[in-house]
Amino acid sequence: MIIFVHGFGSSGFGSKAEQMRAHCAAHDIRFFAPSLSHIPVLAWQTLSELVEQLNALIAPRKVAVMGSSLGGFYAHALACRYDLPVVLINPSMHAAESLRRALGTAINFHDNSPYEWRTDYLEQLEAITPAYPSKLGAKQCWLLTQTADEVLDYREALPALPYAKQTIISGGNHGFVGFEKYLDDCVEFFRAFER
């Protein structure tokens, strides 16, 4: 079971989630990409309850999580809290800092609906920020990042994840160009954790 966590202003129907969804469907892998609230405390509650319930159903195996941008922040926090394997795609490691610049009216990329991004949301993100540097090792955490990410500086993730498997790709962008080339590798990474 793989859970994909979308980024800021996105939904469970973003391009990377859709690519992974199609790949999992073709390979008979259970996949879930929830469309989360923009309010961090609600998104975190949804994700935590989802992981707890799914882990109870599939025990002794565990769910695997992956996330992009803000979704990478949530996915990393879930992996730390529940000891899960995780793939992070151009993640925001310090979400409260990086999303300070988004304060005010933001637009949801899925339906173009506006919403307010408020200061108290930054405080909610701060409250769930895991300790850095992360203790997650290379068999549990895989960082996929591109150097030309125009939204987040990829170099911030490197010291935050010193023991993770790190794949740093020259060029690209925040959306992660060529993600489809890594779908099989992501699945294999998760399977290796179960062994």
C-alpha cells in the first residue's frame, strides 16, 4: 500500500500522483492519494489516521509513503512518527519557513479556487516538524531532488537527510522532470524495506 502526499495548493490528482496511480494500477499495487485540506492540522490528522488504520489492516507490513514539496514534508514527518519507508520528491524540509512567502490568498491548482494561507498555519506546520538532521537511513528514506527547482533550494534537503539515499539530478524543476522514469524504482525501494 502506497500513500502519495501532494504538495501545497495541489490535490491527489496532480501529475506525479496520477503517474504513480496509473503505475500502481498496472502492477496490482494498492495506492491512495488523498486530496488534503490546506489547513495543516487537518491534513496531518487525516494522514495520521489513514496511516494508523491502514497499518492495522496490513500488519505486520507497513504502508509506504511518498510526497512532493509540502507533501514531502508531511511524508517525512509520517515516516519519522510511524517508522515507514518514504520517498521524498523535491521536498520542503522546513515548510513553515518556505511557505511564509505564500501568506495571503493562494490558489488551488486543481480547481483554481482561492483560499487564505494564514500565519497560524505556519505555526501548525512548525508543531509537526520532525527533528533535523533526520535519523532515517538509506534503506528507509530516499530523496529525489533536482538542482534547478525554482521553488525550493535542493541543498536544504541534503543536510536535513544525511543518512538517506540521495539522488540529485542536475537541472529539472520543482515539478520533477522525468518522474515517470523512477516509478519502478520507487516501488522496488518500498518492497526492499519490507524484506
